[in-house]
Amino acid sequence: MRSPSPRGCARGFGVGLLVAASGYDLLIAVNFGQGLWLPVIVLVAGLTAVLWPAGRRPPWLTPQVRTAVPAAISALLTAGVLLTGRPEVPFGPGEAAILLSLLFVAVRHCPWPWALWCGVLDAAALLLLPVRYFRALPDEALAFMVIGLVLGGCVAGLAAYLRSQDYRRTVAVGETRRAERVAIAADLHDFVAHHVTGILVQTQMARMMADRRESGELDPVLAGIERAATEALASMRRTVGVLRDTGPESADRRPVGDLAGIADLVEGFASPVQRCVLHRDPALSGSLPHEVQAAAFRVVQEALTNVRRHAADATEVTVRLACPAGRLEVTVTDDGHGGTQLPEAAHGGGFGIVGLTERVTALGGDLRAGPRTGGAAGWQVRAVFPAGK
């Protein structure tokens, strides 16, 4: 049985508290002899907007609608009480908590400038609540309005901070992807240079054979030239297709790994306390496209680096290279529990997998990273590439 997460427990506690506070609002209305239909309308609209599950919301239930409609109903109720001269209508913690929740949603999730207008509407409805009951006692009403202003300011400030963190993360992910595309552009030189060098060498051989009148042996050389040229064009087409950002920035060229280099990675990673094993399918060809081999190398490199950062207590790391159904499958598995001896500053920015996903999907592959299945301890990174040229 899966144990509940702290976030799930906190969410359940918050939902229970909000529902209980709304029930208390209804008890207050009954005790004061007020009709229930007006408080019920306000509370139902607010609870629906706050508690409707994100995955089941209809398209029309946007953050703007969720935050503006309940606040408008609450403000209209207050205005109706003032304009019609009805007796004092009490307010309870449920409606105030709902309006604070809607203020949080408005500031954090509504698009600009809706975030401003919906936030102002929610705050205004919250500050007007005391007027329903204390309109004859301005000092008490002012005191409750000050409390509401402080609470609203704290909630809006927290929401704005989290919104800025979301924006910063989005920018950081975009920068990581852009940097990865720039790195791929640097790799393009290595991919094409390999094939073009082969074309040059074989062209020189063909000229030498032509000078010696050895025309009967030219066909294999010309076939090799044609094959190398085709591979160069294919590599260029696949790699350039990824480069959607053509900014003037340049990046340092990074060495391009291959399947053979993965063995060196595994050997260098092993230590007296960590056993690292490489299992390579004998049927796996070493003539895969260079960009595929380089991406596979990077997947293993990043996965082993993450083991050092986040699972230093792992005792065994397994790297598998297989070729099921004509594809290249790279799997890195560890048995760690998440223990690490590295300082916080050495844990990285958390965007390595983002860059790898950009590279792998650009080659038509798929990358998955997560806990091991079957209840076993540890983490697994699995990448699948189309192995065909």
C-alpha cells in the first residue's frame, strides 16, 4: 500500500478545514435567523471554484472565471445588504478563507493583466465582508478590514513569490534547452567532419586509381564515397533540424562520445564501494549513426553523474546496451536510497534531464527517468533510440 505524501496530507487537511469553516458559516446564519439560500450560493460558488479537481475542469472554467465569479457574488451580496437596509448579516471564517484562496489563485495563475483585476476584485470582496455586520460600528469594521488587509497582503505576496519562481524555472528550462541545441550545433562539426574526411580520402584514392588506369577497382571506392556522402547529409539533416535557435552566442565545443566510450565511463565510475557493470548486447552494432551514439553516451554520462549527486549510497550500478526490435535501448539502474555525501552546492541545477530529453526526442527517441518498478529500491534512466540510419 502506498503511503500518502506530505503534500497530499497537507492538501487533505486544507480541504477539510475549508469545508468545516464553510459549515460553521451556515451555523452562524441559522443562529442569527438569516435565510440560508444567500450564504449557500456564495459558499457553493466559492468551494466549487477552489476545490474542483484540475484534471476535470471544463475548458470554460478558467482561472479568471474561478476567481472573479465567486468574488463578484460576495461583493453583490454585501452591496445588496447595504442598499436594501436589511439587518446586519453575519460573516464567518469560511467565506473569508474562500476569498483568500481565490486571491492566491488569481495572483499566481491568472494571465496578466487578469491577475491584477481578479486579485483586486477578490481583495475588495474580502475587505467588504465586515461592513455587512459592523456597518453601524465603523471602528469594529475598520479593525476587521485591517486584519483582512494584512492577511490578503500575505497571501498575495506568497502567490506573487511562487509565480516569480515558476517564471524563473520556465526561463531556466528554456535556457537549458537552448544551450543543449547550441551544444548539438557544436557536435555537428564532428558528425559531418567524420564523413567528409572519409569522402576526401576515398576521392584521393579514386584519382590515384584513375591515373594508373585501374578503372576496374573504382566501383568499390565510388560506392564508399556515395555511402559516406549520404551519411553526412543524413547527419546534417537530423542535427540541423534540432537547431531552432540561431542566436549569435557560441559555446565551447564538447567532445562527442560513442558506444565504445561508454565502457570507459563505466570503468572510470566504479570504486571500491560502488560496483558498476556494463552489459552490452553482442548483437549491438558499432556502426550506428554518430549522433545516436553521442546521445547514448550523454545519457549514461548524466545518469552516472546523478548517481554521484543523489544516490551516493548505491552499491551497484548497472548499464545495459541492448537492441530490441531494431532499436538502441540504454538503461542505467542503481540500488541507492537517495543518500548523498555531497554538499548542497554540488547537487546541480536539476536541468540535466531536461537537456537530455531535448536531445533524445530530437533524434526520434524517448527518455524516461524515475524510481525502479516492482518495489525495488533505486532509480532508473531508460532511453530508446531508433537505430536505423
